Amino acid sequence: MKYKDSLQQALDKAAQVSAFLKHNQLAAHPTNYTVGYEYISGNNNELCEAIEQKLAAKARFDDFIMAELYNRYLLPEQQQQEQLLRDVSGMVSRLSGYTDLAAEATENFIDQLDHTVFKLEQDAQPMPPALAELKQVTLAYRKQQQQLNQQLVVANQQSHQLRDELEQLKQQRLQDPLTGLYNRVAMQNQVELWLSEQPDRRIAAIAVDLDHFARFNQDYGQTIGDIILSKVAKKVRSYVQESGMPVRAGGEEFLLLLPDVDLRTAAEIAEQVRKGVEKLRFVSARDKKSLPKITISLGVALYQASENWYQFLSRTNNVLQLAKQRGRNQVANEAMLAAI
């Protein structure tokens, strides 16, 4: 992020950034302001494209989304670390393959040496001095190869362990640290993969929002709120099969992506999630008093190939808003929205 704006240019852009933030009801703190300034400046093509797609889809911006945009497009260290992680991961994978092959080749060579020594002992009795010397050299070489093979086995174990640790690190970078759900970067990567394999693939989305959770945080504090949020996330995740994807989409918002699921089935799953969360009970660790019951509102929609992903998320959010308007603690689906 290098700026060469004159004072007047900076003032003009600042006014536009302020208008952008105000229009989207965003506070003008450093992260939001930086993202807005970069967008207004138009220098970061990827960031501008991401924001334009969200605006076209009438998607809602919040601090969570702005922080994600900042981390993904404006944080050089993040981009460098991701590239380094990809490079190292590729190198370790190749190293694991090489050590596998080398260990196998060395083991085969040792077997050949054993066979050769055996043939020498069988075919020459008594053994001439030259053959006896060759046998000793062969045995010494076999011992060296055994030592090399042991070293290769250790190196192979270490490279596989390192590869597993790198894979875990890659997974951590795709997860929300508080809830353990996938983040929006992971969601975007997975959706691109799904649609590249099958452009018209049926994908159901369940948008989930904790009812009146901002008030809960005000009454009981952010720390307790985070604990409750993580427990609700764990419960929500339990209803998603391995083929699906649970995502933390916002502060107290989750998104469940279910490939190859129709609207009716997705709505049934959403109702199971709602009932499961409603049954949760929370007790304060400090004074052992019961905390208020948590409920959720859910909106269910199906992806349409004619829309981009941001339009789909915006439409799903509209269905979620319908559930809230109808009284919260309930499931709405896109058929209800169409009937209005």
C-alpha cells in the first residue's frame, strides 16, 4: 500500500471513504478506513473486484467482513506466508516421495547383496582368496547400506511428520480461531472447487444468526459471549456431514453449505439445528447461575447457476431476515420469500 496522493487528492478520497463507510454503517476505525481507501483509490484490482461483487449482490458489510478483506488483500505478510506455506508444503511432499523411493531402492539393493553373498558361499567351496576378499567387501558394503537405509527411514518419518504438521497449519489458516468453523476464505476456495467440477451443482445454504446476541454480550460481557458462541458453533457443526461445510460468516452468523441437497431436506436440517441449539443450557462458571436460553433464526436457499456467489449469499441473508421478521427462533426458506 504505497500512496502518492497530493493533499487535495487525499482529502477528496477521504470524503469518499467516509461516505462509503457511512452508507454501509461501518465505523471509521483503521481497518475499515484502510479497506475503504484502497477501494476508492482503485489500485488493488482483486480487492476492488471483491467489493464490487458484494455491492452488486447488495451484500451486507460489517467489521468481520472488512477485517477479512483486509487480511486477504491488504496484508503483505499474510500473502507471503501463504505463498511460503505452499512452497514449503510442495517441497516437503516431494521430499517424502524421494525418501520413500530411496528407502525402497536401498532395501532392494540389500536383498540383492544378501543373494550375492549366498551365491558366493554356495558356488565356491573352498572359496578362493579373491572371492573371500570380495565377500568381505560385499558384507562391509551391505552394512553401510543398512546404515543408510536406517537413516532414510528416520528421514522419511520426519518428512511425513513435517508434511502432516504443514497440513494442520494450512487447515488452521482456513479456520476461525474462536469457533473452529471454516472461515470465508476456505468457503470461497471450496465453492470454487465445487463449481469448477460441476457448474450447475446443487448447493443449499443455511444462514444462521443468534437471536439478540449483541444484547447478550452487553449484559454478560464479551468473554462469556465468546464461550457461548463457540458452544453454539460446535452444536451447529454437529449437524453438518463431512461433505458439507460449516462457516463462520460474521460476528454471530454462521453459514452451512450442503452440496447435493434439495430445499426441503435443507429446511429439515435447519429445523433440527434450531431445536438442537434451543435445548442447550448454559451456566455461569463464576456464580453457577443459569444464563438466558439462546435461540437462533435460520434462512434456507438454493444456489442458482444464473447468479454469482455474492448474489446467492445476499439472497440467503434476505431469507434469514424474513425469519427474524416473523418473530425469530424459526426457519424460513426462499419459497416463503417468493410468496410475499
